[in-house]
Amino acid sequence: MSQLRVFISHAKENTAFAEWLASDLRRAGADVWLDASHLVGPGDFLDRINRALSNRDILVLVLSPAALASKWVPDEMHAAILRYKDGFMGAPLVVVAQSVPLQDIPPLWAVYNRIDIPRDYRGDYQASLPSVLKALSLKLSLPQPYKPATLTPATETPSIPAPSPSAAASASAPQRQAAPPASSPALPIAPPAPAPQRQATPAPRPNPTSAPSPAPQVAPSPWASAQPARRDLPLKRSASVPVPAGPVVSRRKLLITTGAVAASLTTAGGVALWIHSRSSGQQHWRVKTGGPVISSPVVANNVVYVGSEDGSLYAVDASAGKPRWRFPTGNKVVSSPVVANGVVYVGSGDDYLYAVDASAGTLRWRFPTGGEVDSSPTVADGVVYVGSRDYSLYAVDASAGTQRWNFQTVGPVLSKPVVANGVVYVGSDDGYLYAVNV
């Protein structure tokens, strides 16, 4: 069977997705033409596109709103349809990388095989890749998630029988360690230490006149079941509703958010989770918002900032629990805010990243992304880093609200970026952790 020759047509906004798809198709044995790798250097790129289309077996269209608005993608798709009608190519395959209303898809495109990868589906790309490979009659062994072995605590030390002479002879010979199977993933796990060799000694014959010897003392196994040391729980209070976000400690107060309120519980010693001194756990105050509070609070200058699914960012006095101000956005706020240089930065479900004056609660600027901003921002060296459900990581100037750059992954970016030593680390719903130079 000859090698399948694939032409991938996409908008520049979906380059990362197209490169990801091209890499997997190549691993499955296809010969892939992609403009990012074949239109490099001088020359007539239009002529190269025509020559590529003339010797390809099938066109894979990466469909998105940007592809519909592209100058070249519609022409490439129409050319592929004509070549399919004339019997020179297979029917085009449409891979929907970002949601497009059905009425916006050209009727001539809608009749062909289409594989939808909705942007809000967790693990969307890996889940849909087998369907793409099947449509192209390709096969690829996809990696399976690693499942660690379950450790069963030992309740007793098993007895080891004395080896027979033949077994003892074979035990003294050098043993060859079996190589791991080729399909096993290489895991950064140190191999277990070899078990100590136990020498067999002949059992003494019982003496009926002597007293029975005491049982040998056996060192307890590290996995032996044992009751943990019991400690008194220093603090327990019922919130009567789910507590989805992590707590924050400020000035001997434990700040928690629940499904409906932001509350403060008095602590002792300034340590909230593992305090050994006695604590009253008395509720200090609570402030009701208009919706569930998924956002984790942040405290700066004795003010608590937190978002709510009612679409607002709240500023509350940490001592008295009195609201300072409330800033409305256009959708739910599940992003956890961050405060830097007198400005609160927070994402919203209305696809914007907001910069709000920490004292006055007024808008400094807002930055548009292509999807909901559920990621919590990070500020470093005058730049705000935040992820979006449009698959992108953004670097935004903290003062002006202008974009420095954006990096596209193949899944929604919901995690909070971390910056260290000139590198931004962020996770994506595509299953990968990324390290991006700032």
C-alpha cells in the first residue's frame, strides 16, 4: 500500500493545532504537506501550493472561524473539491478545531465527512484523534495513561521455604534480568532495591524434653497495617454548602469561600491547616454574593478580593467584613484574582482579562481573548500571564493592557501559569505541560 499523501489547509491562527495534527499523521505513516514547513524560503508560494495540491491524495481542512475568514483556506478547499469531483483526490476531511455555527459553514463543505472537536471538551484532541485516523485509514498506537500499581499493605510476613539442592544451585548462578517489554513507557522511577538473600539453615529436630523456644522476633514491615497516631482535630466548622476553593490566611483569620458566601473564621497562631494550639473556629464575618464562589480569595493591604459566578469581582474589608466595592464583568468570575502594584487582575467568562484599580474598583483596562478566561493570572516583571479557553497562553503588558505575545496549545488553558528563570510553565487540557520562554 502506497504512502498516503495529505495536504493540511488551515488559518494561521490554528498553526499550532495543524502542526500537532501533522505530527501525529506523520507518526501514523502519512506524507503530510503543511505550509509552515513547506513555504519557507524564497519562491512563488502560490505555485508551491498548486503543485502540492496536484500531487496529494486528500485535503484535511482545519475548520475554525479564522479559516472561514482566511484569504487562502476557501480557495484550497474549493480546489480540493474540484479535484475530488474529477477523480484526482479523495473526498476532503473536515476537522473542526473551533466551534463554527452550522449555518456559517458553506453548503459545499458541509456535505463532506466532518469530525467535531468542540473547544470546551476536556481531552478533546486526544479523544478525537482516533476518529481522524480512522477516516484516513491510518493506524497509530496512542500512548495509554500510566496507572501506578496499587500497593497492598502486608499484614504478616510470609514464610519462605528452604530451597531444594537444585534450586540452591540455580540460585547461586548469575541471573539475567528480563528486559522490559517494548511497549512499556519509560518512567522516571528508581528501580526497587534487591531483596536481601536469606540463607536456608536446617531446621533443628524438636526435643520433647526442652521447653518450646520463643518465636523469633521479626522486624515489622514498612507496609504493615498500623493505626496512625491519633490527634485531636483542632478546628471543624460546617459551612452547610460545598467549599470549592482553597483557604487563605491573613492576620489570624482563615478566609474561605463557599458556594454562596465569603466567610472568615478566627484562627490562632496564623496557621490554618495544621494548628496544634486550640482554636475557637468562631465565624468572624461572612459576605453574601449573588452566585457560587469558585474563585479563591487573595488578601492585600487588609482587603479581600474574590470573584463570584454572579459576574462580579468583590473587595471586602478583611477585618470588618464590610464591602469596599463591587466590579461587574460580563460573565461568571471563577478565576482567582492577583494583586500587583495597586491593581487587581482577574479573568472572566466574558472572554476578557480585567485590570481593576485595587482602591477605587474602577477599570484600568480590559484585554480580549478568544474564549472564557477561567485561568488565574500571574504577574511577573510588568507582564500578566493568563490562559484562555481559546487554547492560548497570553502575555499582556500589566500597565497598558496590550498583548506582548500569545502561545497556542491544543486544548483550553485553565491552569495558573508560573514564571521562573525566564520561563512560563503552564498546563493545558490537551494533556501537556508547556515551558515557554518569556
